[in-house]
Amino acid sequence: MGNCWCKWEPSVYIVSSNPKSESPKDESPSEKAKKEYSKLPSNPEEVEDLRRDSAANPLIAFTYDELRIITANFRQDRVLGGGGFGCVYKGFISEDLREGLQPVPVAVKVHDGDNSYQGHREWLAEVIFLGHLSHPNLVKLIGYCCEDEHRVLIYEFMARGSVENNLFSKVLLPLPWSIRMKIAFGAAKGLAFLHEAEKPVIYRDFKTSNILLDTDYNAKLSDFGLAKDGPEGDKSHVSTRIMGTYGYAAPEYIMTGHLTPRSDVYSFGVVLLEILTGRKSLDKSRPAREQNLADWALPLLKEKKKLLNIIDPRLEGDYPVKGVHKAAMLAYHCLNHNPKARPLMRDIVDSLEPLQVLPDEAPTPKNFVTVVTPEEPKAEIQTKDSQCN
């Protein structure tokens, strides 16, 4: 479950200069933190009171002792990833844990123990948003733990990990074109659903580490800690402190703090570029002019003769040239510096649909890893070394 403050992620940078608060008003940080923190729920009853008006999905309130059982006492060999928020563990809910629960593999996201206002609020944002929203392209939140200082989220287990780990892995075989387009299509449908929900939601942290994949490479958005309610009525934007990830955040959002659904569209354009080129959004190991992917690739997307030179060489030319041109032009429009000129996510979904390759037209490449999920499934991959102790 990628988080924009992951310490082990070299391509990630903090946009916010003050991650403890999003309020633009001048107020003593310590006083404001105390005041705001007192409003946050401190037990399952208070969480459910807060969810009552908008809870569409029933969530299970786990005890911390139950989480110890689920994760085999948070064993180190169960760690899937980690970062600034804490750690994510592989777990398994067995039938005898609690009456009525179905056996299922899970991912257990443990927020660190600093108990900060920002950390608690991001945890609560995920409970609220994923407890209300349900879609095939959003990761399913099964439950949570709010006990003493513990703030934990329990998600469905996504067997293939993040798009980031699959796309940039030096161990796994390169993702074929058909799978890349399937991932882009699924992620686009997830964003479109958020933007067109009854109460629109701006995701605000769309990037490859926050898109998870199941066994069949279906893409699901995860980590809603920075999600915001979208503008309503005649409002054109939401004003908020700038938080997100450099390389993905829309330029107008970085400059003004004005957040709109088109901010997510820009981020989608960056991810689409990563999918096309096999390059990271920010890569300090490359020559200076190529370090920022969007800045470097944008002028090349419209040049048919040069475009194929920037497509991921690991694909070895195994892609439909017309499909590449269409996907590149879509990325080009998403990255327009004028947010009003960017397409809507629903239009992006419509543009990606013709680029999907039918299953019988996309045979699994030789040696391509298939994930088998027995009673207690094992992940195909682990994320990069975490700082979980």
C-alpha cells in the first residue's frame, strides 16, 4: 500500500512543507494539533458514530489481539512493505478467529506509533472513504483497529503487489503490452468512479505504488489517506495545503493549492507515461534533462518518428503501433498545463477501451509467473526492503 511519505522509495518526495496540517491559517501548530486531535475518534464506537451517516460498506472492528493472530504476531517474514506510515503485513483470517468470518488472505497496514494528528487523520480518511465507496477498481477495506494508540487497516490481499513493483522490477519479466493497457484501463475506471460519485472524491495521490494488482492483473486503487471531497455546487476547486508526490502532482496544484478532478487527470497522464516508457516519474540516475519524465517526454509524444524511441525497450517492439500512438496522445492531453483542456476521466476510459486486447488474443508470455492462491496464499513478490522493525 504505497504512501507518499515512504522512506524507502527514492522517487518519492514530500510536496507539503508542513505535513502536520493542511490549514492555510496561521495558528500555533501545537495548539491546533491538540484542538483538532481531540475531535478524532479514539475507539470503534466513536468511529462507527462518525461513519453512521455515510457507511455503505460494513467494516469489521478488529481487536489488536486478533491482528496478532492474523499476522502471526507481526512476524518479519510477513512484511510486504513499509514507509513513513508504518508497515504492511501479509495476514490470514481463519474461520476460528471469530464466528461468522470467512477465511481470507489480507494485507494489514499498521500505522506507526507516533500517534500524530496527520497520521491519525489519514487513517481515518481511509476508513471513511473506503467504508463508503465500493467499486471493482478500488481495493476493498475489510476492517480496522482503533484500540489505545493502535491505528490499523485490514484490506483484501492483492497477490501481485503494486504496479510500481511489477513495472520497474529487475527480477520479474517485463509486463506485456496487453497487461499494461489492462492496468491503465482499470485504474482509469477507478478514478472515473471517484470523480463521478454522488459526492465526488479527488484521489490526490495517484501513482504506480498506489495501484495494486490481483492475480489477474486487475488494477485497484489503494491508500486513500490524502483523498479529499471534491468541489460541490458552483465551486470550481478545493483549496488545500499542498500534499502529494513530486513528479505526479499537477503543476497548478503545486503553484496554488487549488485541487480539482483535473489534478488527478494530470497524475494519470504521468502514470500512463510510466507504463508506456518503463521509466519512473522521477529518476535522478538519468541525465539531467531526462530526470523528470513528464518534462522530458511531453514534446516527444506528438512526434510519430521519435515516439517509438521512448517506448519501453523491454517490450522489444511487441506492441501495436497504432495503439501506442493513441495511448501517447491520450497521455499528451492529460499532461496539458491548462487543467481545463485535460480530458475527463470518463473520456479517458472511453479512449482506453478500444486499446484492450481480448484474453484469447493475449497469450501469457513464456515463463510469465502465475500466482497460485492456496489456503494461505503467498505473494508473488515482496516490495522493496522496508524499515519495519
